[in-house]
Amino acid sequence: MVTTADPGIVDRLVDFGTALRDAGLPVGTDDVLAFCTAVAELTPSDQEDVYWSGRATLVSRRDHIPVYDEVFRQFFLHLRPPSAERKPVKDMKVPQGSTGTINVPDTEPGEKEADEPPLVLGLQASSLEIERTKRFSACSEAELAAVRRMIARIRLDPPRRRTRRYCPDPSGARLDIRAMARQAMNLNDSAPVLLRRDRKHKTRPVVLLLDVSGSMADHSRNLLQFAYSMRRAAQKVEVFCFGTRLTRITPLLDRRNPDAAMRLASERVLDWDGGTRIGTSIDAFVKAWGRRGMSRGATVIVCSDGLDRGDPGTLAEAIEKLERLSHRIIWMNPLYDSTTEVPPTLAMAVVGPHVDEIASGRDLASLEEFAARLANIG
């Protein structure tokens, strides 16, 4: 499945497959689909990743490589203008003076030279590796768009819980006596084997409560993109947005197009960029959804900066009820940094005794770090 976030990149890759077909290479639709999938797994803005992805998926014969290299130069590097007429593969020859290979240091992918020309795929190349620690509030619109594409590619493993049921496990802690007894009843001459078993593991439910008030304007869209990626990784994920009221947006995030999902979610939430009533919103979740079993045994992630205009008493009662119903509460605060103290807001002081962990969602690096350890949190 092609997971490239920007549709303009896919169009560019498809056009490249068409150019190869015009040059005489036997490139089919399945080959182009495999090419797009391979690029999506790598870095679309990296010249060598795109080149070697195409070499692996679009070239089936060794004598097609010089033609592929020439079309690649013309299409991506613009080293030569495309010729008006193209010859079939069997008659086409590499121009004199050409080596028939792309300008890379050797015949194996993975190493780069500093003077390589940039590859233009409709995706603005930027130093995302360096900007991972840049706060969302300090990013430009172009940087935020690139960051959201990176968030969409974060791999998420939901937390898991141990059940009461057992299953065969070679490294289990208990001996499977029943299985060993059945094995012994076979009366064969084979040597006995120790069989073990261990508890089964199931995906633990996750509930995300996203603050979309005005004070979270620099972070709400990015955290919503993170929630979309989490929903795509596991079906036991529920997503709510709140400002002055609570809105469930889980069904809207089941769209395959992330931009369409974000647009539908913003249209559904009527109090986007409005006021903040954290206590009232959490209380509404507990009464309407939590008590029905949605938060039972779940890991609840509240994404908010803690800047609340509601009643602190309502917040204290609501968070206490949520703590009793849920397995674990994680508060993701964009104002929090692991090197500093918790932001001294009244809401954070109220929820502090009831929260199991406070995480940061201020930049791309913090979201990647949180996603890497999410499977071990539950």
C-alpha cells in the first residue's frame, strides 16, 4: 500500500514511470505501484533512495539500465533536455561520454556525496533531521506541513496487556503439563520435550482527549495528526476533541486520506480555537463514555497545556473519577520539557496527584520518543 503523504509526490513518480514507458521500457501499472510503495518506505526527498527504488522495481533487464539512467537524469536532475523523439530500447544507445550510471559514488546505495544536485519531487527539501527538536510554535507554515508528513510516517505500536488465558510459548514461565501429558500418551520412541506456556497478550484500549482551544493553536493540528496515525495503527483507539465542549471524532479519522480526515474533524468540532474548560470536558467524557466501559482498562492520554478557565473543583472531581475508571493517565503538555519542571498552572497542580506520567508534545522529536515507548507504557 502506498503511504506517501503528499499526493503530488505520487503524481511525480507516476509521471516518471510514464516517461520510462515512453522510452521503451516495459513498465506496467504494477511496477509503478511497487515503485511508489518502495519510495514511501524510504525518503522521497532523497535522490539515491528514489533512484535505487526505481532500479529495483522498474528495471527487469541489465541492458535496460542505461536507458533508465538517462531518463532519470532528464526527469529528476534536468541534466539534459528531453529529446523530441525517443527510440525503442533495442535501438537506443547511451550518448557518447556517458557512463550509463547515475552520478553516485559507487554501485551500491546508502552513501552520499556533498555535491549531489537536489532531487525535486514536489516535496520541499528541508533539514528535517535537524528541525526535529524545533518547537511547533516556532515553525513556519512550510515547516509545519513537512512535520505533519513526518508525523504521519511515525510507526506506532499500541500498549498491550496480559490476559488470564494461556497459550503455547517456548520461552514461557510455566510448563504446559497437559500438552506434555498428551505428548507422552503417544507412546512413541522420541525423547520427551519440555513444553511451556505463558499468558496471552491483547491490545490495550487507548483514549486520546485533545485540547483544541485557542491556547493550543500551535499544537492542536499536529497532535491531531499524531492521533490519526495512532488510530491507523490500532482499532482500539478513541479520539475526542475538547475546548468548551467534548466532541468524538473517532469515525472521522478512519479516512485513508489524512488531509480529508483532518478537514472533517475541524468541521465537526465547533469550538476549535475557542475557550478551555478541561474539567467540564473530562467530566462529560466520564459520564457519557467512561462509565459505559470505554475507559475501563484503557490508557488515557490527555493532550493539553493546562491553561484552563473552568472551575478547578470540577476538574479535580472529573480527573479523580477518570483515574478510578482507567488503567493509566498520561498528560501530554506541549509546554513541558523533560529538562524543566511541570508548567506552574492551576490545572496541572490539580491533576498532578492523579496523573501517572507527564509527557511532552512540543516538537517532532518528543512525539517520536513517545511513540517509541508507547508499547511499553501500558
